[in-house]
Amino acid sequence: MQTLTTDVLVIGGGATGAGVAWDATLRGLDVVLVDRADLATGTSGRFHGLVHSGGRYVVKDPPAADECSAENGIIRQIAAVAIEETGGLFVTTPFDDPEYANRFAEGCRASGVPCEEMEPAQALRIEPRLNPRISRAFSVPDASMDVWQLVWALARGAQERGARVLPYHEAVAVHRQGDEVTGARLREAHTGEELDVKARVTVSASGAWAGRIATIAGIEGVHVLPGRGIMIAMNHRLVNRVVNRCQMPTDGDIIVPVQTVSIIGTTDVHTDDPDDHTVLQDEVDAMLEDGERLVPGFKDARALRVWTGVRPLFEDRKDDSTDTRDVTRAHALLDHRERDGVSGFLTITGGKLTTYRLMAEDTVDAVCRQLGEDRPCTTATVRLPGSESGHHHHIGDRLGRREKTLQDDQLVCECELIPRRQLEDAVRRRATHSMDDIRRLLRLGMGPCQGGFCIYRATGILHGLNGMTAEQANAVLLEFLNERWKGTWPILYGDQLRQVRLDDWIFQGVLDVAHLP
Ligand SMILES: Cc1cc2nc3c(=O)[nH]c(=O)nc-3n(C[C@H](O)[C@H](O)[C@H](O)COP(=O)(O)OP(=O)(O)OC[C@H]3O[C@@H](n4cnc5c(N)ncnc54)[C@H](O)[C@@H]3O)c2cc1C
């Protein structure tokens, strides 16, 4: 069996794990980063897309507001490639307690979250689809994020500094020698091959799965309660800023414009299983109703897709056995040497995507303490690959680029403006057989047709480049269609239903995909 040796093994390739890998390599440590699936396919790849200004927490949780506000300022600089500076609004609709707006303004002042009140008429001028009956409006520096750009920039940066990044490698055992964790056994998802990693420190950055990783390391009492939330992507930007209802945080009170769509969310339902992606029809209906309160006519717009994510809510039963129900949304760093007498092992969980960098900094500080080495953190100032110019993503950028090459490159995905050369580069770079991996990199098939017009073309190109057999290419196509279907069926109404029928005719009627060899 192959054995890799490293300073730091990071289990979990979401924003936190990739952030830990980048931070540790910047400090000169050797890193192996692994995920049981592709990077950012856990909660990070299923989040709402909001870089919090902190406004959401100024009344309910001021320390979280401070943290978000500070990190928001930092990640705009270092991760510009993944961020669109949309700005955000908090608006009081007729459904909200009018008193809350004063508490909100006071909370922003106290927390230092930049916030400016504007006349409702002005808010309506800049966001004409907003409920015309809003009575107060505040602007805040919310932003939106393409998480796959972020996570792959972190991973690429780490790789450039020598890290080994292994998607599709599940940690199936954590090695212990007495009171020390010495690494883990990994299993490759496609071949079933196993390999060992020997590490001086093992970091579990496995989000909602952190309790399970702790258990296989023989450590009890790491309770991560998965909180499941649904989100719905509408087929275009109904708003160009993040819009939040000015009220105590609740379900369905934020719409975030992300790339070409706007996303409403979210719910928060306790589940026992972090892999539970149930979508209930009631939740979908309630979410569309909630959208209606912020943007009248929301329900009549075209819903493209629904999906769920699971929040890693950490509950430390070991530290405070008298208060087991106090579930915090702040991040939790567990140094198992201090907590359980087991050295070489740390768990980082909880928190928010907005605070991934801070979580990584705290974690790698603890790694250095365990190693007895003084290596200062530099992630607050070093820009990620692709963000060197500090230019933020802008919705018109892609079209601008495409217009320059329209004559000499073929468009494969019209909805998301993906030319053939870009697709071919991505296939070569990722050396993958999965169209879903490519989708996350390029947004292939994420537009209104949900892959209906592009995915058979893209599969043909993948087939040609990868030397796959026809059977393998057919399997890739079917896998992609099945994945897309999961997010489509719960919101089948109106124009999207027509679109899905058309896609179905193409794939079943013309290509007979269900009976391909
Ligand atoms: C519905 C919803 C909406 C949200 N919206 C926002 C928002 O708008 N803004 C914001 O800032 N935050 C938001 N959050 C919170 C944020 O998404 C999470 O806090 C963050 O993504 C967690 O990242 P992570 O890297 O810690 O965990 P994850 O992204 O879940 O990463 C953990 C990884 O561990 C891997 N893993 C598990 N077991 C193993 C194993 N045995 N071996 C190898 N790998 C393993 C998983 O595959 C996964 O990729 C939202 C959360 C939810 C649920």
C-alpha cells in the first residue's frame, strides 16, 4: 500500500479545509488535503452565496457580526476573483416588526458594520422589483460569492506551494498510536484503492461530518447537529443587490444575486444525517411565498433548481455537560490534546463560509502550537491565485470576454457563455471523467436549460479528449442528467416545466438515453 508522509493532513475539502491547506502551505508546512468527493461538494458547495456584512447578526449575535464584518473586508481583498461587490439592503416590509429597524441601526453602530439609511424611494429606484410598501431601507456591504472559484483558488494556491490535493479520497480510518493521532487511511472512491497518510498533525475540517471523523479517531462527545436548509435558484437576477428583510433572522428572508441567478433561502430543520438532502414540498411553497414578500411576483418567476445544505452546528457536551442544548453558530476549534489528551489531532467545525479564513488561521495557529513551531499567518494579506489584480467579478465580464472571441470559438453552453476552448482546458486540467466536476468549475449546465442543450455536446468533447469508451461517455451523460433531475423535480411548474419536457424529449426522444449501451 502506498504511504504519503506530510506535516499536516487535512480531512475535508470545503472552504475551511482548503483554507487550512492554503494557510499551512503559506507558513511553509507540507500538506495533504483530502475529500471523500470533489472539493466543495459538502456544505460549502451548497451554501447561499452570501458574504455577510455582519448585518444579519448585529441584534442577535454581535460577536458574529464583528467577525463577519472584519472578514468581509479581508476576503474582498484576497479573494477578489470569487466575489461580486453587489452591496446589500436591509428593508422593512409590511410583514416585519417596524421597531426592529431601530434596533438594527443601533446594532450596526455598536458593531461597526457600515450601514447607511436611505429613503425607501431611493431603494426602490436602485432595486425596482422590491416590495413598493417597504418603510425603511439600509445599505450594507454584503457581497456575493462563487464558492467554487474560492475553494479551487485556495487549493491551487496550496498546490503551487507543494500541497497534494486528493479529491475523491475518503478517510476511512484515523491511525492512533496510544494517545497520538499519526494520520489516516484513505480510500479512493472510484477504484477502491487504499493508501496511508502519515502526518505530524491531522486536521478534521469535515463540517457536519466532524462528529463521525472524531468517532473513527476514538474520540467521543464531538456532537455536530446538522441543520438542513433549502435554497431555490431563480433563472435570473431579480435583484442586483443582496436583499434582506430587516427583522430577526428567520426562514426565506434573503435573496442573493449569484452570477446569473438569484437565490432565495433558507430554512433550518434539524436532521440526524449530514447526507440528508430531503426537499419537502411545503418548504418549497413556503420559500416561494417568502420571496413574494420581498419581491412581489417572485412566485411567477421561473425557478430553476432547489437544493439543500447542512449547517454544522456544534454542541460541546464534553465541556459543559449542564448546558447541552446551547448550540452555537460560532466556529469551534477543538484541540484534542487539551480536550481529550490526544495529540496530533484537531477538529475545526461550525462557523460560516464568510469566516473560513479566520477559522483556518485559528486552526493553523493550533497546528503550530502542537508542532512547537512559530510560523505567523499571512492569509489576511496574501492574495489568492487569480485575485492578484484585486479585480472583483462583475456580471458583465464574461459577456465582454466572449464578445471578443465569438467569431473564433464555438459556444458549448449558451446559457453560461462557455466556449469550447475553455471547456477543453478545464477537462485537461481536472483530468476528470465527471461532467459534474466540470460544471462546478465553469457553471456548465447551470443556466435556464439545466444542461438540456449543452450537456450532450460537452459529453462528446469530453469523450474525444479523455479516450473514454462509448459506454463510459454514456454513463457520464446519464449521471449528469440524473444529478440535474434531483434539483429540478421539486419545482416543476410554469416555464421550467416546459423546459424540462423539452429536455426530456431531446434526451429520451432523440437520444433514447435510458437505453444507451
Ligand atoms: C443552507 C445553508 C446556507 C448557508 N449560507 C451561508 C451564507 O450565505 N454565507 C455564509 O457565510 N455561510 C453560509 N452557510 C454556512 C456555510 O455554508 C458553512 O459554514 C461552510 O460552508 C462550512 O464549510 P466547511 O468547509 O467547514 O464544511 P463543508 O463544506 O461541509 O466541508 C466538509 C467536507 O468534509 C468532507 N468529508 C466528510 N467526511 C469525510 C471523510 N470521511 N473523508 C474525507 N472527506 C470527508 C465532505 O465531503 C465535505 O466536502 C450556509 C449553510 C447552510 C446549510
